[in-house]
Amino acid sequence: MPIDMCDQENYVVFLLDEKRYALYLTAVERVVHAVYVTPLAKAPDIVLGVVSLQGRIVPVFNVRRRFHLSEREVHLADQIIFARTERRTVALWVDMVTGVIECDKSDVTHAGDILPAMEYVRGVIQLDDGLVLVHDLDAFLSLDEEKLLDGALEASHSL
């Protein structure tokens, strides 16, 4: 029986401490190797700083801090994922992007069905070799963090 393409989703999979996370492919603009991040004064704790992407100033998020993972030294192999939220383009500092996977929507369990308070996680994909947490970029920053980030970005433009 042919698979209806509407029942398929594509995800960019990345690693943090050997744990797999994913973003919807449609939200991802590009993946680049790690670059120097300019610190941003008065930004929320999870913002490492900013980088320029084709002339746009983009905040870089420390995903490890958001998921309460231990900090680690920066490696040359680290990567940055540029992705779009409802409000802005953001960059996520990750250990490594492993590729793109395609799976049936029915293979994704909604986070609320597992644990209602799973912040920053939209769902879980069960693959033959383990689980992948689907990251909810639009819930990444709280409203207070959004305001702090907006203020820090505005202040940096006026320098």
C-alpha cells in the first residue's frame, strides 16, 4: 500500500551528549560549523551571544543549559543550526548534526501524551535504535527571556 506523503515528516537530528534531538526540517535554514560567537550583554543566561548570518544578527542559544545538561568544552566539530521560530531566526549550538530522518506522523508520540509538563519538547520519535526528542523551538524562550533578549539586541544595535 503506498504511503501518503502527508503522513510523513522530515526532521534534522542532532546530538547533545550522545542523546538525540530533532527539529522539523521545515524550520531549519542551514547548518554550519562552529564560529566565534560575540557575547551579548544583558541577554538571558541561555544566550551565548550573537553571530551574523548574511548580515542578520542572530542570537545563539546554549541548548545544553536549556535541557539542564552539563557544560563542556567547545570542540572544532561542534555545529550551529540556524532555524526559524514564530518570532525570529535563532541559532542552536549543538555537538553534531547527524542528518535528516523521515518518519510517519504516527511514529511520533505527542509530548503531552507522555508527560504534560515536558517543556521544550513537542514529541518523541521511536526508532528501531532508540528515541529522538522533537524540540519545540517556539517554546524555547519564556516571555521574560524573550523580553530580555529583545532588550539586549536593541541595546547592541544602538552601540
